[in-house]
Amino acid sequence: MNPSPEQPDRFLIERSKSGDLGAFEALARKFQGLVFRFLFHFLGSASDAEDLTQETFLIVYRKLSQHDSAHSFPAWLMAIARNLAISYKRKNIPFPLDPAVIASVIKDVCPAPERELLMKEAAQEVHDSLAKLPEIHREILVMRYLLDLPLNEVALLLNIPEGTAKSRLFKARNELKELLESYRPAEIPLGL
Amino acid sequence: MNCHELQQFLETREQLSLPVECEAHARGCPACLKKLELHRRMIDGLLVVRAACRPPDLAGAIVAKIQSRVSAPEPLVEKLRRWWQFVSPTTPLKASVFYGMAGVLIFALCWAVLYRASTLVPLKKDEPMAVWRVSFLSGSVPKSLETFLHAGSGAIPTGTTIETGPAGIAQVTLPGRCELDAVGARLEVLEDGIRLLSGKANIQVQPEAGGRKPFKARTPFALVTVIGTHYSLELTKTSLTTTVQAGRVRVETPGGLVKELGAGEKVIAGPAGWITAPSLPFPQPSLSSATNTVQPGTDRPTVPED
């Protein structure tokens, strides 16, 4: 039976541990979206997110034998991605959102055509402001509102109690609002 | 809903969506309307940003990288980069360990430098180098020494080998420290003594100022150490005879056997250790007559046949 992303995590992990690269490829295909989206929103750059997603899975492959099957695989995976993202020396100014991508998604998101422009501006403001937040607040906002994970799962991924996650989320949201209120467009770095 | 309730609602509601009551209240309250607009702007931005992320398919590239890394060993640069990523102070814990270790290292270096500086003995720049002098009383001057000597005598540098020939006699001195008569001998002068290679040597050693630095006579069969004394050595191919005229002499064989001789005692050492035990004291010559036990021509010792 060929491994596929639809198969249970435990099966794919066990096959990967025994050296089955096909099973690991299926595992990577299953979780690459989660890891990439987290890194993209956390770092603000698609190319950095792409590099670090690959690096995350290379580390996962190397350390797979250390993974305890009693614990959640996504939590372990996200912990690796998060540590990599924090260690990564990123630029303070995030890359601007791709206008072509924004234009293509705005129609799906925006209920009223007259609000499209406002929403585009709001998207860029949120994208830039997220980069200014402390890592501890940025990661929880990204997980809860951009990856759309329930709060109990976010708490599990961050290895903190749910109550702590909740209070941290509200603090982060208020801080984001303060940044939006005093928003000034970021200077676009030269050469971009 | 009043202003306080709206504020509470905006701050403590986990979901981003806004119920109609909030809208209804904000229509009549400019301050709340502003807060609501800000909240809405945040929601709109988050919704678009969330949708703007298009994850590419990286699984194939990841597996290709794994395969290339498995087949090829990790380059050194990559290893160093990963090591630096591991140790670099990017998190509070890592930073505290990193800077803590750096502090300890700097402290240890400073301590080592300061401690060493306090224990270093300053160089005695004015202390003259040991200069040996040699004077050939009989026999021919070897060619190797001709450049140093005039009329059979002169100063020689440390490390020079003196060869008197079978019947030759040479007086070797280290002024203020040692007077030595070499009879049919071959010896090398050193910084702290001599190396007797063959023949006989009558040695008189003056104690050095401070008296801590011993004079050493090295031979194949024993190391003879003295502080200040008068003694003679006779080295043949099979043995070394040490005879003490005055003071005390310490004789140590390469095998670790040690004897201390007093005035009038002698010992013979061979390749396997002692050949004879220290003899009973023989009639001790007076110090004044023993300053130079070898008188050229009149008191020539017999050269051993072997």
C-alpha cells in the first residue's frame, strides 16, 4: 500500500521512522501547509517561510526517532518550526503583500465591492503591524486568527495553560489595535 | 448595551465577529463607533491576510534534499552554520547561557594573566653568561678549538667538546665556580656542569652565591651532583670511579641508585649499578694541597688501559 496524506499520522510516522521516504513525503505533504502558513505570517516573507519550512521538515526527518508517539505530532512539528523562526535573523521590515494575490483573494473575502479598497489597506496595515509585535504575541495571534486553530490547540502547541493562552491572546490583540491606530506605512526596502 | 459593556465585549470576546447589538449602540456613540471601526479594520485585515497565504507544494523538494544529504556528507560550512544557530544567543535562555559563559571565559583569562604576571620571575639581564676557559698544559690543541684559543688557552662557549688526547692535560675553569683538570679526557662544557665522555677529571667546585644551583657532572654510568666540593672522576669504558677529597657528593646511576659520599670516600659505578660499595675513608689530603690534584709532568695519573 502506497503511503498517502489521508492515512493516519501514527502510521506515516512509524513508516518514516523505518526509513520509508514515501511515507515521510506524505507526512510532509499533510503538514506543510500548516508549517508554511505559520512561518509566512510569523516572518512576513514567503521566501523565508519556504526555506524554513523545508528546514523544519529536514530537522523532523533527522529527529523523528526522538519523537514520542504518546505526544501530538503537530505540536512537536510546530515547536520545531517556532524555534527555527525565532532563531532566524529576519529583517525588521516585512515584505509587502503580493498585490496580485490580494486582488485574487479579496473578492472571496469581501462581501461588498465598495469596501474592497479599505480591506486591501487594512490587510497591509495588519501585515506590517504584526511584524512589529513581540514574538510571544505575534505567534499566538498567528495561530489563533490566521491559522484558525481553536484556543485549546494553540495552548497545546505553545505548551501553556489555556487560561494563559487566552489572556495572552487578548493582550496581543489590544497591542495590535494600538499599532493599527498609530499606523504609518512602512518604508519599502531598497531593491525590492 | 452601554459603552462599558461594549468595551468589555471588544476586549474579552475571543471570536472576532461582532454581534448586531454592538452596531446598534455605536450608531449613537461616536467614541464607541471609533473603537468599533478599529476593531473592524483589524478583522478585515486579518481575514485578507489569512486568505493571502498560498502554501506551495514543498514535499518533493524536501524529500530530494533528504536524499542528497543522505548520499553526500554534510559540508563543514553547513555544520558550522548549524552549530552557530544552536549556540547563538537568540532566546533569553540561550542568551543568558552564552553571555554567562563568555563572562566566565573572560574572567578566567584575566585571572590567568594577572596571576601569571604576579608569579613571573623577572629576567636577570645583567647576569653574565657562563664562559668557560680552557688552557692546554700538555698535548696538542684539537683543530675544533683552534679558532677560540691563542697559545693553547682562551674562552670557549658552552656546548664545546674538549679532547686532550691520550696523554694530554687541560685545565678547564668556569671562573668563580669550577676548576677542573682533565687528564686524557674528552668532555663537554655545559651551562650547569660538564659531560664527561671519557678519561679522568679532578674537579673543584666553589659554592655559588645563594648556594642553590648544583654543579652536575654527567657520565654514562652516573650523574654526580655537588654544591661545593673537591672530587675526582675517572671514566673508563666499563665504569666510573668517583673519589671525594672534600665536601659531599651525590652519585646517581641511570637505574635510580643513589649514594652520597663524604670526604675520603669513593664509589665505582658500572652499567648495571654499583661495582663496589663506598670504601672506607682514605687519608684525606688538605684542601690547600688539593686545589689542583693533577700536576702536569710530575703527578700524571695512569691512563686506564681499557
